[in-house]
Amino acid sequence: MGRVEKSIEIRAPREKVWEMLAFDRFPEWMDSMKSVAYTSEVRTSEDKYRVGASAHVIAEEEFDLEIMENIENEKISSRWRGTGRVRNTIVTYTLKPTEAGTEMTYAVDYEMPWGVLGKFLDKLFAQREAEKIVEKESKKLKSILEQ
């Protein structure tokens, strides 16, 4: 399993960062996501973050999301499942208060298909590409929240 992790300080309170971690807010700061629609029932804003909440994403490929862990304003983890590049990925956001605002750690644990070949391709290409994506998305989220 591959792993990419990036921490960034955002001059905004944890509650503001947390709001942007709802699935339906992803297209605002994740350029590849065209649309996100909840597939679980959402009656209140808290429902968007509860364990088991799920959504379907249309991006470069289609895949599904489901929240696996939630500690409000501190940590949220979700499983991303699809049939293309996004097969079995765990994305975790951890928020810690700082004097200036919030330190957000964005971690992606992913599986490469194709066994040994997948591990080789991961080292050559996939990990670097994932690092670029996490870096770009973190910076865009920071820019939005610091306006």
C-alpha cells in the first residue's frame, strides 16, 4: 500500500476547515471532481460527516466515498472505491489548532492494482503524481479559507 501525507497550516479556525471536508464541498478545492452527490440520507449538516455517510463522485473516473471515522473538528477518514485508479483508497484529514489557526494533515493510503508491476509503477509514477495532487489541493483549500 502506498502513502502520501502533507501537512499545511491554514489561518482559519478548525471549524471553518472542517466545513470544507464535507463531500459536497470537495469540488470547490479538488479540481478533478466535477460533481459529488450524497447517496446516504442527509437531513442535517451533521449527517454529511457521520460514519456511514456516502456519496458518488463524477471526476476523471466515477467512484464512491464513505466515511469510516469521524471525530468532529479533529479527524475524518473516508474510503474511496472505484474500478479505475481509485480502487481502495483511504483519505484522512487531521486538524490540530495552532496559534495562527489550524494545521491540517492530508493523508492518502492507496493500493495499486497489478501486484508487483503495480508496486513498480507506484514508485515510478503514481506516488509522485499523488504527492502533486495532495500538494495542489492543500494549497487551494488554504487559499479559499484564508480569503
